[in-house]
Amino acid sequence: MVKPLHRKLIRDIARHKPQFIAITLTIFLGVAIFGAAFDSYTNLVASYDQTAVNYRFANLTIAGGDTETIAAFAGSDPAVESVEIRTTADVPLRVDDTKLLGRAISVPAGDQPMVNQLEIMTGSYPANGDANVVLVEDHMASHFDLAPGDSLDILIGDTWQHVTVGGVALSPEYIWPARNRQELLTTPDNFGVVFVSEELAEQITGEGPNEVAVYYAAGESDEEVSAALSAEGRELGATNIYTREEQASNNALTEDVKGLEEMAIFFPMMFLAAAGLAAYVMLSRLVHSQRPHIGTFLANGFTRRQVLVHYLGYGIVPGLIGSIPGAIVGVLLARTITRLYTGILSIPLTVVDFYPTTLIAAIVFGLVASLLAALAPALVASRVVPAEAMRGETPSGGGRRSLLERVFPPLRKVPAAWRMTFRGVGRNPRRTIYTIIGVVLSLMLVLVSWGLIDTTRHLMDRQFIEIQREDATVYFAGPTATEDVAALVDIDGISSAEPALTMPVAISANEAHYETALTVLQDDTEMHRFANVDGGWIDLPSNGVVLGQATRDLLDIKVGDTVAMTVAEGDTIRPIVAAFVDEPLGTMAYVGRAHAEALTGSALPATSALISYDEGVDAKVLRNTITDIPRVAAFEDAQVLFDLMQRFMVLFYAFVGVMLVFGGAMAFALIFNAMSVNIAERTREVATLLAVGTERRSISRYITAENMLVAAMGIPLGLIIGTLAAGAALSSFNSDLFTFKLHIQPTTYLFASLAILAVALISQIPGLRAIRRISIPQVVKERSA
Amino acid sequence: MTIKMTGVWKTFGEGHTAVHALQNIDLANPQGEFTTILGPSGSGKTTLLNLVGAIDDATEGHIEVAGVDLAGLSVDELVKYRRENVGFVFQFFNLIPTLTALENVELVADLTASNGAERAAEVLDRVGLGDRMTHFPAQLSGGEQQRVAIARALVKEPPILLCDEPTGELDFETGRMVLDLLQRVSRELSQTVLLVTHNAAIGDMADRVLKLRSGEIVEDVHNDTPIDATELTW
Ligand SMILES: Nc1ncnc2c1ncn2[C@@H]1O[C@H](COP(=O)(O)OP(=O)(O)OP(=O)(O)O)[C@@H](O)[C@H]1O
Ligand SMILES: [Mg+2]
């Protein structure tokens, strides 16, 4: 390239400063979001992996069955490094006045276990002989403000046994404190983990160890080994087998991180696509307006390659200026995000690394997007036919009635000036199409984020208000007769109570297994509603079980099929599938009490009660009254759970919220550009109108009307494409734990459309101000331009 | 360089709407000949220059420059031909609005010389714009812009100079000055010049005067005693 060409490039960019800034900024954002999200993702995965290795996080856990034999079998596998036998029991705990359904896990006295080692935060690991000293899991300790030397009670048989807190510990199994995979959300008032001596644990269960935790030599998971051990475990009567990947806490965290990975790809792609399209539109216009210059270059002996390279420069410059700082900021931001995240979740190990590949990939993404955008216009430029390009600008498009007028003949009667507005839209299709693209992109950017927020809020309401109708759940210390549940209604403030029996279950069909929770509900339950996958609400069927829809694909089953369900005690029932339900959270199994009793051939107890409150009751008071009942282990207010869930979503809301703000800013930039260019391109036309004596005010009015008309034309298409993009963004989050279906509020569509129109209107101001300043002689003289 | 056209046609469009911008042109210009081309608007003057400058190709016929048929040149050879042999002064000056007068000329000078900026300044001086070099096109009058365009064509010292109404925007004095410059430079460098004009008086300084009408040469007059441009009056 020749030096003056560089200068031309730089001055052209300076001339179109707002557009180039907008494009550069969009690239910057896209690249920065990619760098930040992707590196955070990589860091977090590394942190989890490192944590898993350092704390020897079990690769496989096998509960139930012949523990000794299972452990021996596992130990004989050369791929297995360590096997730990332990006792795990869900047991009522009491801290001060609060009763909760906790979990006691045995750890060897004196030495850390070989699998699932603990990080002692304060206090010390229990020494030999300290049978009554326990370690409290970090989340529980901080919720109840427990420190070494404090005490709490564990229900053993019918008596509350006093134990001393010896220390506070972090466990790789409870980084996210969840009871099990189906109950990822538990309030700290309702769930807590204590690590106890084997002696104490066996007192609680009244029997020997019931769980085998296995750690592989490789440290990583190994599907073949897991499959072999699981098969043998099942053979030996194990009831609940899960791999590290399926383990509740790990599952919740990887789900969360997976979401980050999806967003790390999806959002940057969206921003880069928007930047690319905006750049394409702008450069196409630039090339079009510079056709005579390009002709001059070619006539003077510039090669087509030189022209191509020159116009690619218009993409490379914003690409470089946007992506290099973007990548750096992103990678730096990733460190902060990782630290914040691991801090919030108290992950014992934080790995913050510098990944040159992310930096390079981010820059390459930004550059590729901008180069691709510049390629088509640059090719057009290099193919200009000089003789034609230099004949001088001939007005394009003829005088034609607009489509609008043809569709609505009455429009032909409006004053000529307004007809000019309609015809302007069709007369310059290039300008119209570019503006519409701007509007569509804007709506897409806004609707994807807004759609995610709408959907999540809708799903929360659906799960916690429409599907789960109970006001609170009362957990009992052990199996309880249904009559005792019914008696709860006598308590002041409770309007109704239904017995529920929840147990872990392994569902098997077609050689596949799915482990979940089975809940036995009252036949005519009012506490849970069932949303049929085919639409509509259904009653709990009197024959067969109701399953979460994810099992349909996981087990390859359909309505009417028979499935095998193995419950904790090792008993197997074989019900038919009566229906699949669409539930946003989890994939559960439900069955009516009468049918369940028919299947098992015995009367079934309850493990909990679903209750509803009387009008205006004070939940806190009720909680105290109920937990005073000896049989009651815990009380969980649905509202508290709902609030907890909202808090769990904070990270998501924050991320998507930031995206919405960015998207909004980009939308503004896009429309602002389209509009200001629309006006700038018409300087000559405006000067001519002024020269023949048209009032500046009326010219402004026609131009505004034309621009607004075009913007409005883009809105329907933008709403459709935005909705599709939001759907695509959502589908990546779906799993058996979360079922997201796009739900965008009508008001969202309305506000988004109004916002676009408002931005379009505001964007007229600078251009119209320029019209007021137009000097007719100046424009007429600029024949060379 | 000699220019030789035989049986050249240029047709735009097809069928009913076809426009024959040039019809069966036979023309030979020896090296160093200064030719003015006259003719009403739409008679094909610009088209003729475009063909000689190889920014457009003939529909039929042959154009030979220095004995080489332009139709036989590859894309790269055509670029080289334009770069080294042709200087254009366009009817619409086509200056780059974001480059100064000097830079507009330098842009082209750099293509063939290593000291482009110096040469550009020199030529601008010769067209009387020594004090306007750092101005942008929008800051120049129409005539000044036209002189920048002429400087841009002259800076390469091309053997062939194609000027499309180079004095259209100029007052009498400046016009005569520019024509004088063109005459002297072309004599100095023995350039073959084709100069389109609506001003018949300019024919007096040319070696030859062509008249076009509807794409045909209707008059071809040789002038054995061209006068100096400084003596022109109109
Ligand atoms: N690209 C094109 N497509 C169609 N017709 C064309 C094209 N270029 C030129 N013409 C037609 O060819 C004819 C000759 O055009 P040309 O530009 O050579 O005229 P000209 O003699 O230079 O006129 P003027 O003095 O007005 O500049 C005209 O009738 C013109 O309309
Ligand atoms: Mg012409």
C-alpha cells in the first residue's frame, strides 16, 4: 500500500467516527466477554479438578448392599487406588432451637479418610477416642454460627445426644450443600452435614457401614471402571450408586459452570455477529459512496488487489483496536470473576491461570469477524468497473408508486410531500435494508437477554407457585403414620396437611437406569399439580406412575410402558408409566398412595407432610410450634426456598443483566448509526430541496417520517429473529435437572419495540441538526466528493 | 506512443435499448500528436478516452498502443499499462475528499516513483497551486480542484495524456495557463494527447481536431501550424 492510502484510511475512519467507534466497541465487548467467560470457565474447571485431586474426591460412591464385599471387590480392581468404607445417615439435628434434617457421615478417628478428605477451616481433626466430637460442614457452621467448643444435638433413637463441635470443615462432596441430586436446593435451616466418628454413626443407624467411596488411581473418572463396579454393586444389592459427575454438589457446580461455558460462546458470538453485520452494512455503504474514487485508483494503475487490501483495512483497524484490548481486559476480568466465584462458593482451591490460547483465540475471533464483515464490501470495491464508476452519480431508482401506496390506494390522496416519504422507503432499497438489519440486530441483542430473564422468572413461578402448591413441608424424624399427619390440621394456622413419602429410587428400563426421588402423594392431592407434557393439567393417575419428561429419552420409554423401580430397601415394583410431566426443576417420579400400596402390598407411612397455611399466619411462629413436636425433624417454608432459589440465580441474573445492558447499548449504537447515515447520505438531496425553497422544518419532518417508517418495518422481523435466537440460547441449558422453555412476556415485546422506536427517534436529532447547518453552496461545490 | 484504432465499436446495453456510443472508429495518432476532440454531449468523447485508457473495452475492433493490441493484454498487463503509460484528467475530477491536494497527487506519483511527495509538490507548483498543497478538495475552488486533477495526471509523466474537458471549470486566464502547461509538457515529453473540449477555439493550438457526432468521426482536420496556447483567445 502507498502512504497516502493509509492516510485516506485513517481520515475516512475519522470521518465516520461514531460508526467505527460503535463497531470497535461491539468487537471489544464480544471479545472481552469471550475472554472473561471462557477463562473463568477454564479456571473454574481447573479449580474443581484440582480440588477433586487434592481432596481425593470419590470417583464412585456405592450406597447400600453388602458393603464389605463391594469394598473388597473395588479394592481388587487395579484401576482403583483407594477404597473407604463409611456410614452415612440422614438424621435430625438440633442447633439451639432449630431442628433440621441433617446428614451424619463417618470419618476415621485420628486420620483423614483415604477418599473425600476434608479441609479443616478452624479447630482440629478429631483425635482417637473423641467419639462425641464432630466436625461441622462449613455452610452449616456459618449459618448457625458454630465454632469449635460449641455443641449441638443428634437424634439417636428417641433421645437427643449432645455432641461437641471440634472443628469446621470443607468437603469436596458439599461445596454446594445438597441433600441429593434431585434436591439441589435446600435451605440451611433444613440441611446440614456433620462428620462424626464411626462409633457415633453406627449408633445412629443401628447397623454397620453402609457406603463405599472409591478413588481411582488416575484421579479422573473412568467410565469403564465405574460401569464394572456399578454392575457388581447392583449385583450385591447396592441401592444408590453415583459417579463423581452425578454427585449432587459436583453436578450442581458443573451445571452452573456449563452454563457459563455456553454463555462464553453464545453471547460473544452474538456480539461479534452484530459487530460483523454492522461493519458489513457500514462498509458496503462506504464502498458504494466511494465508487468514483475506486474507479480513479484503478484508472491510474492501482491493482485490484491493492484496492481489496485497502478496503479490508477498514475491517482490520476496528478489529485490532477492538479485539486486542478486549482480549486483555477479558482475560484480566476472568481472574476477578474466578476469585469472586470461588469465594462465594467457598471452593477450597482456586486455580487462576493465564491461558495464552484464550487470549489468541479471542483476538482471532474479533479479527475474523471484522475481516469477514469487510470481505464482501472489499471484494465489491475491487471489482468496480472504472468507466462506469466515474460517470458521475446518477440518481438510482426511478419515480415509482411505493408498495405501500399500491397496497393501500387511499394513501395516494395524501399530500405530495408525504407520498415522497413512502416512495423514499422503496427508492433506496439499500438504505432501507441496512436500516432494517440494524433494527433486527438490535432486537435480537435485547430479546435474547430479556428472554432469558423472562423465562427464568416464569419458570420459578411455575415450579414454586403453580406446580408445588404447599406453603411448607414438615419432615419427620422417621416413618410416621398417615393419621399423625392428618392430626397436624388441629394446629392453629394449618389449614390442610397431606402425607408424603419420598424415597430414593432407581428407575430401570431398556438396560438404562435413572436415579431420582419417588414421592408417594395423596390420591387427590392438592399440594402438587401435574403439567402433562402434551399440555394441560392432569390429576394424579390412579394407575401407574408419573415421571419427569427427561426420563422419556434417558430410558427410551413411552406412556404405557412398564418400568422397574428399585427403592432403598432393595424392593422392586413394576408400575406402568401413566404420564410424563413438564417440570422446570428436576426429573422426579410421583405415584398415588392407593396405587403404591397396591404395588407394594402394604400400608405405607409418610416421611413428610405437605401443609398449607391459614390466611395471614406468621410462618415463623408456626415453624416454632411445629418443630417443637418431637417427631418433627425439620420445617421448610416454601417461600424461603423460593428466595433461596432466587439467590442461587443471582449470578445468572447478573450475567444476563449485564448482557442486556450491553445489548441495549449496542442496539442504541446500531440504530443511531443507521439513522445518522441515512440522513448524511441525503445531504445533496436536502441541499437541492432547500435550494428550491422547501422549509428546513418540513424537510426534517419528511426525513424523520421516512426513517421511522423503515424502523417500524424492521420491528416484526426483529421480534421473530430475536425470539428464535433466545430459544437457541436457552436450549443449551436444558438437562434432566433444568427444563427451560422459552417464555417471553408480551410486555417485553411491547417495551422492546417501543424502545427501538424511541431510540430511532432520538437518533434523528444530530442528523436533523446537521440539516439545519447545511450550506447549499458548499454541498453544490463538493462535486469531487 | 502511437495510438491506432481500427473498426472500433462501443455498444452499451442490448436489443432495443442498445446505445452505440462509438461506431466503427478508425483513427491513428502518431506519437507526440496533440489532438482535440469536439462534439455535442453524448457523442462518445468520454467513451473514446476510456477505451484508450483501458478502463473500458471495445465491443468490436482493435485498439493498438505502440503496436500492442490492448485486447490481448492480461489483467496484470493492463494495470501496468495504465500505471506507466496513461495519465487521466477526468470530467468529474474524482479527487479523494479525505486527502489533501498534495496527497491526491502523491498517491499516484508513489505508484511509479520513489520520491512521490517531492514530484507531486513540483507539479502542483507548475499548475500554480504551490500555496494550496495542504488544502482538502472541499477547501478548493472548482478550478483549483481541476488543476489538482491535471497535476495528478501529469505527475507520472505518462506517454499518453487523456484529458476530459480540463478547462471546463476554469476562467480564461487560468484556462490558458493550464493549456500552456499541457502544451509545453507534452512537447517536452513527446506525449500523445487526446483532449476533449466544448471550446472550438482550443483547436487552434492542436496538431489535429476531431469532431464526433453520435459516435462517429464527422470531421478530422490536421493543423500544420498550431499556435502557442498563450496566444489563444475566446
Ligand atoms: N455505462 C453506460 N451505460 C449506458 N449508456 C452509456 C454508458 N456510458 C455512456 N453511455 C452512453 O453512451 C453515449 C456516449 O457517452 P459519453 O459519456 O461518451 O458522452 P460524452 O460525449 O462524453 O458526453 P458529455 O459531453 O456529456 O460528457 C451517451 O449516449 C451515453 O448515454
Ligand atoms: Mg463526457
